[in-house]
Amino acid sequence: MTTMTEASVREFRMPDVGEGLTEAEILKWYVQPGDTVTDGQVVCEVETAKAAVELPIPYDGVVRELRFAEGTTVDVGTAIIAVDVAGGGAPAAETPAAAQAPAPSEKKPDQPEKKPEGSGRQPVLVGYGVATSSTKRRPRKGPEIPVQEASTSVQAELNGHGTAAPAGPRPLAKPPVRKLAKDLGVDLATVVPSGPDGIITRGDVHAAVARAQPAPAAAPIVETPVHVQAPAPAPVVTYDGARETRIPVKGVRKATAAAMVGSAFTAPHVTEFVTVDVTRTMKLVEELKQDKEFTGLRVNPLLLIAKALLVAIKRNPEINASWDEAAQEIVLKHYVNLGIAAATPRGLIVPNIKDAHAKTLPRLAESLGELVSTAREGKTSPAAMQGGTVTITNVGVFGVDTGTPILNPGESAILAVGAIRLQPWVHKGKVKPRQVTTLALSFDHRLVDGELGSKVLADVAAILEQPKRLISWA
């Protein structure tokens, strides 16, 4: 009887809900043990490093066990819920839901391991597919490694060689982490690991650097770029007797931090600035709002700024490129996936408009409106944040004049747009009140020299000053 019950239980595993993601946090369970579920029914909402998505279950049955509680971060490929597909299984009562790890299955020595239903194909989520190989480990060469030798083999692989581990304990860290530690002058033996099985992560290395720095005598300069939109420090007050609150770094914030650190330490950034009179652009925005072709569409200065940048890229296509470190090649992109930095309740995300270069102004307005509304609802898919080529970050909406934005990893340029203010300006030989803003263009100096970066920024400024150039230059 027990065998039949166990055979009817299917485990649903955390799928790879985006390219290269390794973990996700369970935000909310929509079912409880004892509930009946059907194929395609959403059972939980999870948050990855890129977005929040809902997971549908791929079979019918009765929920037997929830393996993890809400708020738990789970590795891709780990079973998160058990379902009795026979419909008669009772919820497990020995341990609280989400606190008990799945017990290892028993099988006969000569009996091949039976894969759970759905293990070959995870449910496809909105906006992207799932690579079946994303949750599999790379096969090892040679004979099967006995269980008692697994830890030695893992340590050898993490240490960057395939032979047995050298005599004496050596900190566990992957080769990229070891290189980062070497570049930053950090002794891995002094780093406190936070990864599984005592593995040192990139975050652990940066934390060690932060601990080693002496406390400054004066207030430190905040090095966080404006477009990251880090929250302002809260006043020193007490909450229930506590003077500090610790917030776990995970999800979008964790991904943003890792991406910005990686970009800052990889690409040599250069930032150039220009202050421009955008009075004519603001007038054109008001005219377009009355145009029947833009009825129901979102028309604002960002629309014309985006179009101006696309035209500048068309005139200077070399800036739309990426650096391939492995192949030592510059990859010129003949398309523009225009990223728009968006502040959401979950943090900063940068979805992009695919093939923005080929869109007319009304279609670009439509795409911008959809991008912003989807981001604010927290429904942006991981696929929408992949493959960007250049980015715009509009810090002006927060009343900021401009900033020195950090590049999105893999991109060559990012344009920061400052607040548009009424200022005294020399116009036709006289000082008049005009609408003025400051633009800042950061670019990767490996790809873009000062001349090319200046040409792109100057073209954007010229179009915004005289938007009629859109007609002749586009």
C-alpha cells in the first residue's frame, strides 16, 4: 500500500525561469496541503533576480506537501511541492510545510532511476522558454565517483583543476571568484563563505573588502550611480528599541548590485556632459499630444529623447556594439534593443524595446507605454530584460540634474537625462527663460573613443534643440 502511494507522488521542481538564473525566492503559495490542483494551475509566485513570475503545475492531483516556506530562496532544480496524482494522498504531517527537505528515494541496485513526471520538460512561462539542460550538472569524465569521494572532487573542481585537492585545507571558490579576489588583493582564507557547502561567492569577496576598509572620518561620498536609484539613508530613529534594520540582499537588488560591480570593474567608463535648450522639443511634445495618430498613446519628452538617441546611433553605428572578451572581438550590432531603466517597487530593472531602430514614432510611443506599465505591475519577463544594446535612464523625474550612469553589462553606452527646468538662457542674442536640461553619456572606452562618444552626444543634443532634424536625419 505504501509503495503504491509513493509511486503516485510527483515532485514539481523549481524551473529555470530565465537565461542563466540559478535560484528564485518563493514569494507566495496559492495552494496548501490537501488542495486539489489541475494541469496548468498556478501554485505559487516566485521572484528571480530579474522579475516576479507565477509557476503553473504540469499535472492533476492533490497537494501532499509544500517543501519550502514563503520567503525561502530555492535553487533551480530543487523539488518545491509534492502532488499525489492518484488524488488520494494525504498531506504529510510529520514536519511543518517548507521545513523538511525531500528524503532520498530508495531504489534497487540494478533498477534505473525513474524520473518524475515533467522532469524532462518544465512548464513554459509567459515570455520565455526553459532550457532543459539548465538544471543539469556538467557530466564528469571517467568512472562514477563514489559518494565518499564527492567532496574531494568538488573541491578540486572549484580550485580550478581536475586532480585531487592539494594537501591542507583550501578555501572553496570558483575560478572567477578567485580572480576577483586576486584583483582586489583579498586573501580567500580570510573570507567568510556564504554559499552552499562553504563556497565563497563574489559577494563574500566584496564584503571582505568593505570590512577591511577603515572607517572614514568624514561623511563618505556615495559612489552608487544615479540610475541605480538607491534609497536615501533613513534618519537615525528607533523601532521597537532597535536602531538598525537589516534587509537581506536578494532578488532584483542582489542582481543589480552584482551587475553594477561587475560592470564598474570590467569596462573603463567615460562620461561626457552637455547642457541643451529643449524648448522646441517640449513644444513638439504638446503638439504630438493633439495629433490623432498619437491618440491613446503615451507622449512625453522621453519619447523624443529615445528617438533622438536612435537617430544618433544611426548616424554613428559604431557605438552600438559590445566587447567579446573571450574571442577578443568587437561585436557591431545592426539592431538596437533600447533599454529603459525603470524604478519599480522591487527595485531597478532595465527592460528593452526589441528592434527599436525599426519603429516609427507612434509605434515607439506604444512600446514605451507598454514597457513602463508592465514594469510598474511587476510583470516584466526575464526575456524582456535580455539582449539590450544601449540604455536610457531618466533621472530627471526625481528632480536630479544629471548623473554618471554605470553601463549595463554587455552594452557600450548609457544616456542619463536630467530634469528639464526653466532657466535663463541666451537665445538669439538675448537672455530669455528657456526649458533646459543636462544630458550625460557614459560609454565603454574599449569600444568608444572620445570623438565617437562626443559625436553621439552632440547629435542627441542637436536634435533635441532643433527637433525638425528628426525628419532630415532619421
